[in-house]
Amino acid sequence: MGAVVAAVIAIAAVVLGWITIEMACKPCLETGRRAMDRALDPNYDPDSPTNATTTNGASTTEPLLGDLSASTAPPAKAI
């Protein structure tokens, strides 16, 4: 009976450890899994211009900063 209890405790510890690592490293694991899914997808072409997007959906060919001269924000007041 003692061996069964020890085995159940060990399995529970492994499961809780796995859940802890999944929660702590979630952003890294998600990007890694997306990269593996993309790498293993036979229909994915990294050289295709239609696939040139970042993780937030923005195109990699558009500039990072837009036209700053056409800003609609009012000028800041001096203190």
C-alpha cells in the first residue's frame, strides 16, 4: 500500500511541476510552439510576401513610425 501512495504522490508532483512550468513560461512556450507549427506546415512558404507579418498582424514592410508631421495631438503646454 505504501508503494501505491508514493507513486500517486510522485505523479501528482510531476503534474503540478508541469503545470507550474507551463504557467511560468507561457509566452516563450507559445512562440516556440507557433514557430514549430509553422516550420512543420508543408504549405508555409517563408519567402512568400503574403506571409510577411509580425506576431501582432502588422506588415513587416510598413514603416515602424508613421508620418509624424501630420500629428493630430495638440502641442504640450509648458509648465
